[in-house]
Amino acid sequence: MKRKYKNLKRALFIVLVAAFGFSGCKKILDVNQNPNNPDHADPTLLLPTTQAAISQVVGNSFQVFGNMWAQYWTQSPVASQYKSIDQYAPVATNFDNPWLNLYRVALVNADLITKSHEAGLENVKGIAYLMKAYSYQLATDAFGDVPLSQALQPSVYQNPKYDAQQLVYDSIFMYIKKALPLLNANAVSPGTQDMIFQGDMTKWVAFANTLELRAYLRLSNIDPNTAKAGIAALYQTNPTFLTEDASITYTSTGGNENPFYNEAASPTLGKIQNVVASSTAVNAFTQNNDPRLAKFYSLFIDKVNPVDSLVSIPQGSYLSYVNKKVSTPSPLVGGKADDPTSATAPVKLLSAAESYFLQAEAVARGWAAGNAASLYTQGIQASFDATGAGDATTYIATAPDGLQALTAAATVNAKVKAIITQKYYAMCGFQGFEAWTEWRRTGYPKLNPSAATTIAAGQMPLRMLYPNTELTSNLNYPGTIPIYTHVWWGLQNP
């Protein structure tokens, strides 16, 4: 296990050289210059760097935007760091670092691994193909059209063209297909160089199937025939799916902390609590008497009424609650800036709960065989297990959004609403970007515009901005697209 954290520290050092977060630190760096062009690179050493770069994106920048735009978190009344996010007024420079980590660290290194001519590394290459699929899905789900066909070609490294989202998704499926036979090969295991599953290929096969199911369901509105056919073909292989989280774990030692906490605790941010509980999520948990509420958010002792209290504020209402004490995200999700136990919160790339809810939706849509109700309840229990909330039986039977919401659903859309609503609860704090993405796809659950919005009434964020580095250095930059413009697979008005 110690070897694993040494690998993590080395990988994070490489990533953090490029990643400066939201703290305002700026360096002159041309991200269209390839920093990973060695004459020879050991593929097993590049793997943890690839995974750490992805984790840096999912666990920090996309974590903040996702959790705020999914309305789990909102700007603290006593701080100011993320006001522009709550106002739906991000700037292009906010996205320089996640783009850099995806394209110039994760994808470049994964590509080097897949092109290696060293023998016996089929398993490592299989994981690398999955990291490429995962990274491209992150990029295209966030930004829309992105560089693909020329993105990693040295001859056009300066100015790669942008490819349509549909083509990017075609490549995601292709990379997953390339990965599977390599994962099943009798080859050298990456062992602890693999920071997610420590070289367990059985788990990586389940990851591949779960990622493929997620990707096909993303097309449910824009191309349901392809989604249905793809899922049918997947199920014909008698696939296994994840039953545990695909995550990277962290420690409390320097350089190995959860990425969001690492930045919150940095000298620049000084452990100031910039995010607090949003009433959108808190009210929904409360209406269901959900014991996970006290797991996702921190309670405090009210001096007037000396009992444990959980206080939230409406999304974007920080100016109306100046100096009000509000509950914070808990250390469990890495969200409490002054609590060092936040350092050990995992970054989840795919969770067990998500896996069950994906399967439940495929069955509910009639695209796969199975018992939707059973998968649905397994997803809820997996979330309870992950948070330490205990046995979910009573909640499942009595909560308004529990099993009764699914069994009472008379249409496919109503069933999907029940499933996505429970997925939303399960992703609180851990998978904010994915929850926001699923809301963009389905419109569930109901979110309301931030009280601090600076865009037109009724409009909400449906994509991220292309980074400033692309504007200034890529001649094929497609132009600024407003954040309220839906992506290819997304709803125009969720």
C-alpha cells in the first residue's frame, strides 16, 4: 500500500506542475507545446500520471463547477472565491487547467502507453484505452465539440481541429472495444502503478462495461436507436458491471491530499470555507427524511438552540445572508476546508451506486433485461454503504422518492425520473459534474436558476467555456459559445 501512495505522490507532482486551480495563480505556459515527447517512456510509469491528471480534473475544477451547478453547494456568505460560478459568469481562464490536464497530461500519456512497442503490457494498454475513453467523454460532455482526430498528432499539435461530439462518442466506444481484449490478455500486471484497481483486470472489465453503458445512455435523447442497439449488443456479451467504486484514494500527507481540499487548504485560499450547503439539495433530502443528509453536510451546534443544526441557503443567495453561519460540505466528500480529514476523501470516477442506476435505467427503458426495481434499490443501498448511513430498507420503503416513486411510475419517463432523482442524491458531493451532466440530459431533478444569475432569466449553464489557452494559441478555435447553449446530446431546456 505504501508503494501506491508513493506512485500517487509522484504522479500528483507531475500533474500539479500544470494545475493551478481557481486560486488565481497564473504562469506563462503554452499548452499547445507537447511536454510529453520523450524518446522512450516506461508505460507503467505513465499510467499513474494519467490517472492522477484525470482525478485532478474530476476532483477539483469539475468538482466545484459540478457541485455548484447541480445545486449541492453554493457560495458561502462569508467568502468570495466562487461567486462567478454561482452567478453563471465563469471566464475562459477558469478552464485552462482542466483542459491542460486532460489534453496535455492524461490523453498524451495514455496515447504514449497505447503506442508502446514493449512486450507483455497488454493490460496496461487496456487501462490506457479506457482512460482515453473516459477523458474524451469528460472533455466533450463539458465543452461540446473538442479536438480528437488531430489532438495527439505531433504534426498538427499546435492547431488541432475540433471534431463533432458524435464523432467523439464514436471514438469513446471504439476505445472501449479496443480495451477489452487487452484487459483479458495474460500479461504483466501494472500492480500498484494502477491507482484505481491495483491491476485487478476483472474490475477493469466491469469498469469498461459500466463506462460503455453510461456512454450509450448519454445518447438516449439525441440518438435513441444507437443507444438501444449498443446496449443490446453490450448485454449480449453477458457483461459484468461495477459493484464497487472506481476511485482514487488519498492520504493526509503533503502532496497526497484530495485535490479539492488540497487547494482549499493551500496558502492562497488559507482554509477559507468558500462553499456551503445549497437549499436545493438539502430540502430534497429533508423531505425524504434521508439519513445521508448528515453524511454529505456538516452539522454545527447552534448557540441559541444548543442542538446539532444543519442550515442551508438558497442557491446564489449569499448576498442576502451576510455573516450567516451555514453548514458546509462534509469531510467525507472533501469539502470542509478547515478539517484535515477532508484530505482523505476519495475522487470517484465511477461509483457502485451509479453503476446500479445506469443498469436500472437501461431496463426501465426496455433496452436491457433485468429487474429495474431491484437494481434501483441496490443503487440506493450502495449509496448508503458508501456514506456509512446504514441499512436503507426503511428509507426505500417510506421515502417519497424511494421505491414507491418507481413502482408508481406509469411511463418510461416517470421511471427515468425516479431513477435519476435517486442517482442525484447518491452523487451529492462526490460526483457533482456527473450529476450536473445527467440533469442536462434528462432535466431531473428540477433545478432553479441561481438567485445571483447574470444571464437571462430562466437560463442555466449547459456547457463549460472553451479555455482561454485555445483562444490564444489554436488557430482552429471555434469561437466562444455561451454557457446556456446545450451540447449535442443535451436538452435545450432541461
